[in-house]
Amino acid sequence: MRTQNSKYRYLLSNLGKGLIWLVLILALFLIAKYYFQSGYDTVMQHLSDKPLLVFSAFTLSEVLFGIIPPELFMIWSLHQGGVIHYILFTILLAGISYTAGIIGYFFGRFFSTTPLYNKLLTKAGPQLKRQVKRFGGFMIVIAAATPVPYSTICMIVGAAHFKLSHFLLFGISRLLRFGVYAYVVWQVDKI
């Protein structure tokens, strides 16, 4: 029961942080859009002409620990055309993020077979594997739905040899996050 309570506290804490992060990004978006409109429009126009650069930056960010919040790329997607473009670009962003998690998983699997990994995790390795076996699915869902670095968690569960089919199933929650957040970004843009 104690473990269950700590899991829920961790979930609620990270969901709260995720909501705060989303509200902060959306507030900055609205401030930029309405108070710095000419600069905002110039940046968006400049980036609209370079979708390959934007998608490359997003891919790199997602593979390398999720450095840039995906919501910024959703905001960029608002300026690529109408609702159909927004939906298609958001689906593409979600697919890239999900795929980046899979790459992270396999990187973790590969890294776990290296001498460096064994040297770094001689003491922590067995405990890490136990924690992943115990909370692996929960860890994946939390990272997928909150600001916890998704790619990093994917690498950790890969290194702990979490079952691939379970990883892929729990990872679908990343796609759900993109859907919910994209809807919220779309609605805020209409303000």
C-alpha cells in the first residue's frame, strides 16, 4: 500500500509540474503573440520557410533527452496552414517523439552491454533493474505524460531490459499527451 501511495504522489507531483509548465509556455505564447506581434510574426514566418530545420531540431531534441518542450513545436505548427496542417504536423511530431523513445530504449539496451555501463553501475545496476521491473510501466507513463525527460526514462528501461512489447504499449501514452496538449494549444491560440 505504501508503494501505491508513493506512486500516486509521484504521479500527482509530476502532473502538477506538467500543468505548470504548460501554463507557463502558453502564457509566454500569448504574451509574444499579442504584445510582441511583429517580432513573433517575423520569427514564425522565418521558421515556416524551414520545416526541415524545425523537424530536425525537434528530432535531435527528442533523441537527446527532450531538451526543447514539444509544445513550442506545436505552436510553430499553428502557423503552417489550417487545422489539417496542424493536425498532420502534430501527428508527425508525436510519431517522431514516440520513435525517439524507441531509439532511446534500444540505445539503453546496447549501452547496458558495454564495459562502461558495468563500471558506472556496479553498485546501482541491480537496484536500478529491480526498480524498473517494479515500476517500469509506471515510469514510462509518467515520463510520457509529464515534463520528466521521456528519452532518458526510455534509455533507463532499455538498459534494465524491460520487456519491449510492454515498453511499446506503455509508450503509447506519449501519443495521448501530444493529442491532449495539441488540443489545448489550438484552443489557446483562438483566445
